[in-house]
Amino acid sequence: MSSPPTAPHRPGRLGTGDRLFLTAVIGIPVLALLVLVWLPALASVALSFTSWDGIDLGDIHWTGLDNYHQILTNYPPFWPAVRHNVIWLLFTALLPTPFGIFLAYQLDKKIRFTRIYQTAIFLPMVLSLAVVGFIWEIIYNPDTGLLNSVLGTAGAGHPVDWLGDPDLNLWAVLVASGWRHTGYIMILYLAGLKGFDPALKEAAALDGANGRQTFLRVVFQALKPVNIIILVVTVMESLRAFDIVYVLGGGVGSKPGMELLSLLITDNIIGESGHIGYGSALAVVLLLVSLAAIGTFLVQTFRKEEQ
Amino acid sequence: MTTTAERRPTRAPAARRPGPAGPPRPRRDTGRHLLLAGVSLLWLIPLLWAVYTSLRSYGDTARHGYFSWPHGVGLENYADAWTQSGMPHFLLNSLLITVPSVLGTLLFSAAVAFFVSRFGFRFNLALLMLFTAGNLLPAQVLITPLYRLYLLIPLPAWMSDSLLLYNSAWGIIAIHIAYQCGFCTFVLSNYMKTIPKEISEAAVVDGAQVWRQFFQIILPLCRPAFAALATLESIWIYNDFFWPLTLIETGDKRPITSALANLQGQYFTNPNLIAAGALMTAIPTLLVYFALQRQFISGLTIGSGKG
């Protein structure tokens, strides 16, 4: 443990009690992180090159890149899942995220009832997914649901099956997901706006900029750190989207029209089939895409601190 | 709600005073209020529909349909869901998992953030990156090795009647803490950077030990950040059902989110009752949100300001 010459506090100055204290409060979370998060992540990478039924450790056979080859060429749900994850990302990045930012900007003005508006829009994030799943089920229900009742398609001979129709169900779930995501982005951005120097905005107003110009040219540019966080949250939430699809899909794994990478992994690992190697290879694909997002975020966030 | 609404008008003129008192100002605010109120209402409709459904008796909706005026409303569904689903038991399970997880996460991440932001050890940036990146890994990537690991780690009988980390609340608490520390460490280290170094340096001159600096100076100063993180973490941990779904085998050890599925299986013919049960599971997170709401935004100074 060598300390650089610029270090303001040298470890040598710490007393025995302090060393014990720091070892305990730093050591426990670091150990938990390494053993429970990073070790399993690496083990998943290793398992992706094997074939294993998940029962007896002696049955693990090395198969090289076989799983990856199978996934890319001979696993029908894979490419639909990738396409759905991309649709999920594009939808979330183009509608709920900008809308959440827009709402945050409107709420940041000193107007009345701000907190009531905030609460109403953030409320879907507070609700448990059991509730969210159930709420949308009674809206989308083909026979008794609110949506078909309002549209007048409930009593007709062919009610729209929002969650069953493979051409519709992904979009139905995306609406429910966007309902939650908007409030989340709004809160994160609002927190960023609170730390924004109002003098900059006033200067822009004096220069004759209107509201939209002030936002796009001044506020948005100055809030780059928050923008990066919003971007990462949006990408990561889209990649690991699981809960809401699982609940609205009836809790039985992936359903036609709603395949997602996270659900395919769960299908292979938890299902009776027990294709651990296969599921792990899918997990590694998800991991690699995630690492690209994580890497960008870490470089952007920590670059300035390195200097 | 009503008290805030009544108090607001007295503050509003003060907020408006600094701006140029031109006539277009109030009109633009009216438009903003219409927009925000409209969005808020739209966002609340799904929830209100669930509340409306839960208040009606099954007989009423079966005879007149869900999209109809009520013939009497009441809380019978809530009483039935509470007594017939073993809800108090599962709620207790949830609290026994959520409270230690949130407290542990906040304590350990505060310690790591304190360490990273106060001590100039070279590896502190790497440590922060390791934590932040760990939180962004998709849970599905970790699950298979974690499951095997949990089957290998023994626990004494007084901690878990399965004698293993698998199928015990301790295992769920451990993975929540390990997984959630990353996000909290990131937010708290940003927050702690805004605390002037002179404050803790003055304490060092006074001869205060590191653990006393931590508990008596740094932690009290971080209270707004703790309020914000406690809100978010309580919501996430209480609402999570992926870890219990995969790491707890016994039905009656599961938290309320995954247990609600039982209710749905048992009473699938009575959506009104399930609506009541689902809404009741949301009460704890709503209470936390309303209790800590004041500090929620101000405490989340993620990456903004001086960061």
C-alpha cells in the first residue's frame, strides 16, 4: 500500500484503533462486493464455455465456444430478444427520458404545487412491481380492462388482447415501463438542476435568449455530469429490463413478442431445462454490452478526477 | 397535502418579486400549471383505477362490469386480503429484509465514500470504480454462481434453519448490501466532496480519531444525502423480487412482493380482492417517501455542482 507523495493524509499517521475501524468498515463491503458480485460475474464467464445441467459439479464439461455458436445460429428467440432490447432502448431514450427532463425543467421554476406534481409523476416509481404489474393488467385485460372499455372494443366480438398479441404486447409493456421511467428521470434531473448556478441562466436571459435557447445552449451544456448519469441509467435500465416484463408476462418466463435477454437467461438457468452453460453465454453477451455502457460512464465520470 | 397547499400562496409572491413584473409572466405560469396538472392526472389514472376497483365488491362488478358507476363502495376487500393471504407475516418478512439492508448499505457505503473522499491513497479511485461498476452489472449475470455459492456457505442454526446462506434472509440482506453499495458510495462520495476539508482537518488538530470524525462530523453533515438514498434504497430493496425468487426456496420465507403471486394464484377469479392486496403492499414505501420527501431532491446532488 504505497501512498503517492501528494497524499494529504499519510496512512502512517493513523493509530491502531483507527486502523482497526477502517479495516472493518472498508473491508466488509469490499469483501462482500468481491465475493458476491465480482466473483460470480467472472464465474459466469467461465461457465459460458461449458455445458452443465446445474446439478452435479462433476458434470461440467468444457465445450469452448460451442454455446456462443449455438446462440448465434441455432436459438430462435435470441435475435428477437436482441431486437426487443434495442427497441426498448430506443423507445426509452426517445420518449420517457426527454419527457422526464422536460418535466424536471418545468418543475424547477418556482411555481406553486411543485411538490404535488412531483409526487404524482414520481409515484409509479414508489409502487412495488407487484402493484405496477397488477395495475396494468386490469387496464389491459381484454374483456374487463379500462383501455378496451374506453375504446369501446371490449364488448365487440374481437377484444384487443394487449398483453397476448405478439405484435402489441411489447408496446403495451413499454407504455407501463415509460410510465415509471419518466418519474425516475424527472427526479434525477431535478436534483441536477438544483445544483445549477442560476446566475448562468440570468446571464443568458440578459443576452436575449428565450426559454428554449437558455435550456438547450446553457443549462443542458452545463449539466453534462447529470446527462451522463441519465444516459447510463437509461441504457442500463433498458438492458436489464426484467421485472415489469416478467410480471406482465404472467411470471412464466419469456412469452412470444416479449422476449428479452434477461428473460432468456432466466429461462435457461432457473427453468427445469437447466442449461447453465447456455444461460451463462447469454449472460456474457448481456455483460459485454453492459460493460460498454459502464466503461463509457466510468471514463467520462472519473477522467477529470485522475488529473 | 392540504397544509402545504395552504402555506404555498404566502410564499409565491415573494418568489415572483425578483423577476420583471411584466404582464406575460402570470399567463405563462397558467399554461405551465395546466400542463403539469394534466400530466399529473394522466399519470395518476392507472393508480386511481386500481383504487376504484379495489373499493367495489366482486358482486357489484360481476353484475355491472368494471366500467360502470359503483353500487356502494367499501373496504371489505382490504380486510379480506389482509386476513386471508397471511399478509402480516409476509410484510414482516419484507421489513426484516429491507430495514437491515438499507441501514447496512448506508453505513458501509458512507464509510467507503468517506475513505475515498478523505484519504489520498492511490487505489481509492479504483475502489470507487469497482463499486460503481459492480452496481451496474445485470443481476442475471451473477445468479447461477451466486446460487451455488449460497449452497456452500454454512450458517449457524440460530441464524438460519436451512443451515445455509441459501434459503435465508441473511443471504438476501448480504447480496442487497453488496449490490447496492456501489450506487450509494457514488452519490455519497460526490456529496462529501462538497463538505469543506477544513471541517475535518479542524477535528484532526483537536485530536479527534478517524472513527469520531466519521460518526460525529461527517455522518451528521450528510443527512440530506442519507434521506434521499434511504428513500430510493427502501423502494428498490422492498420492491425487488429477483433475489428472493431465486435464492429463497420456501414460500413462507419470501417477502411480500413475491408472496403476492400466491394471492394471485389463490384468488385469480377476484381481481377486486387482489387489487386491494396489491395496493396494501405499496403502503410502506409510500410512508417512507412521504416522510423523507422534503430532503429527497436536495440530497441527491449526483455529479452536479462542484463534483
